[in-house]
Amino acid sequence: MTERAATYAEVFAVREYRHLFTAYLLSLVGDQLTAVTVAYLVYTGTGSAVLAAAGYASSYLAWLTGGPLLSGLADRFPRRRVLIGCDLARALLIPLAALPGVPAAALVALLFVVNLLRPPFVAARAALLPEVLDGDRYPVANGVDNSAAQIVQVVGFAAGGGLVAVLSLRGALLVDAATFLLSAALIWIGVRPRGVPTRPEGPTRGGPWVGLRVVFTDRRLRAYVLVLWVASAFTYAAEGLMAPLARQYGGGPGTVGLLLAAAPLGTAAGAVALTRFCPPGTRPRLILPLAVLSAATLTLVALIPPLWMVLSLLVLVGAGSAWAIPLNALFGRAVPAEYRGRAFGIAITGLSGLQGAAMVVAGLAADHWTPTSVVGASGLLGAVAVLALAPLWPRRRSAPPLEHLRMTSTAPEGSTAPAQAANLR
């Protein structure tokens, strides 16, 4: 492994990645617009905060149900076709919400169906990237993707609300549909066709549970996923407490916005620092220390520091959370191509479910203790939990994973990813 980090110019020199990245941005914008506009549409039509919240929360529920069941499409069919199909289906479904007289319950159900198309899209893209990018360009591209996602998260709601104000709710939905059409066109034009990553007599017969078996029967993948789930759950639990935290400091909606934006801003900066200025061989060794430190930083919030210091701490937490970027690259390269879609589906599904559950538990705890105390306790427990997982972390090079499973199927002609495996010391 070279000790020189790939440059952004080298990453974007790959034509397929340029198209995938632009399509990714458009899909992210489309997802944000869908959530904002449908939530507004439901609320203005019914006045029901519960229905509006249900519509917005459907993205989490869609991952819990669609992640295990639909991510396998990325292994059953050519991934380029899955990406284009998901985008076209969303582009066709979203305008239905713009039809007059659609009941609120139908809008919530429609949004859930639209969100069900996100797991196979994300899984197919994640599974395709290791085949598009070689060497250090792959982890650096993960950093670029992560930074872009954080920026979209920071500005997405404001942009969505502004678009609704200018174009009306139904006009914004049509713009939303157009983002998915453009995404599909970019993938069609810029990503070359590849064969099916596995054969029908291979692991596709096992359905979604193959992904679970692939991840948890290999010690490296199991360690990667457990660290990702545990560290993220305790760290992101604080995100669900930003409104009560702002109230504790005497702030209003503006303070909530600042608190919510702090960690994504830090993550974007951490992604740049970790992928551009950190040698590739050093990144894997930083994953556990950064996971511990990012959680432990939250413990300082329990001291009730001034608001500006809380914001600074959240930025540091976000910067430390960039450890997930090299972990994602290790995971992607450690899974053979024929299982990659389902493995990513399991990882992201568990991540979404545990993050949502952690936010709920933190909210329940904040009914009994101050938000600063709950945030601090969450950080302390997270740091201890990651340290407890440290003995499971791979310490030396080992044989490529899943050889016992890989013998049950034959990779399609032209497939290069089965030979890709992450090497950790």
C-alpha cells in the first residue's frame, strides 16, 4: 500500500466516478426535497404533526424493512441497472404526490414506497465503487462522498424550504422528480455496463440472510460492523436531543439549527483531513482511537460549558467521526463482489436502526435528567463500549475473508472485485 494519499484530481480523473458522484449529489438533493415537501404537504393538508412526522420518519423505517430485503437486488442484477431503475422509479412515483386530492395517509404511504428504493440504490452504488476506483482513490472518494452528504444535510432543509416558498409544494415535487431523472441519465451515460456480480446458482438463493451470514461469520467484517454500529449509536444519540439542549441554554429554533449543523460541519472537515493529509497506511490505525475520542469528547458536555464551547465540542465530535470513512473502505474491499450489495445493506440497516433507537432512548432519558447530562453519559458509555470491542479488532494480516462461502459460487467473467481484500496489521 502506497504511503501517498490520492489527490482529488486523481479521483475525479475517473470518468465513471465523476458521473456517479454527480448522480449521487442529485439523489441526495432529491431525497431531501422529498422529505421536506411531503412533510409540508401532509401538514398543510391535515394540520397533523403526527402524520407529518410519520412521513419524515418513513426513511428510517424504509431502511429497517427495505435494507435487508431489497439490498440484495444489487447482487442479483447488474448494479448500473439497479441504480438507473431506482432513480426512474422514484422519478415516476414522486409526481403522484403532486396530484390534487391525494389523502394524507396515501402521501405517507407513497413516501414510504419512495424511500424503499433508497436501500438498493445505496447498496448498488457502494458495491460498485470498489470496481470503479483502484488504490487510494477509493477511500479518498469515500471522503468526498461523505463531505458532500454532510454539506447537503446542512443546507438541504433550508434549500428545500426556499424552493417550496418559490415554486409551491407541488412545483417543488416536480423539481424533485427531475433530480432523479437527471441522476439516471448521468449513470446511463457515464457508467459502463457490467455483468451480474453472481450467478443464479450461487449465493443469491440464500436471499437477504446471506448478507447477515457473510458479515458475522468473518471476524474482520464482524469487527468492522460492530465498531461502526456501537460507536455511531452512542455518538449520534446526542443528535436527537438538540431541541431540548437548545432549550436548556435558553435558545430557540436558531440555536437548534446551529447545534444540528455543528457535527456535520466537523465531519466534512475531518473527511478532508483524513483522506487528503493522512497517509493511507495510517488511516486504519486511527479508526479505533478516533472512535473512542469522538465519543469521549461528548462527556465534556456534562460539565454544562458555555454554548459556544458546546458547538465547538460538537464540531470536534463530527471531525473525529470521520473514522467511518476509512472503515467503509476497509469493509468494501474485504467483501467479495458477489456479496457486497447485501453486506452493505446489512451494515447500513443496522446502523440506521441503532441510531434511531439510540435517539429514542436518549430522549426518554432526557425526560428524567438534563440534556447535557444525557449527552455526556452517552459519550462516556460510547467510549467504554468501543474500548470493550478493541480485542476483536484485527491486528495482523490474515487470509482473504469468506473463502468457505466463495467456493459455493463462481464470479462472472470480467469480475475483478473477488480478489480485493483489505489488509490490516
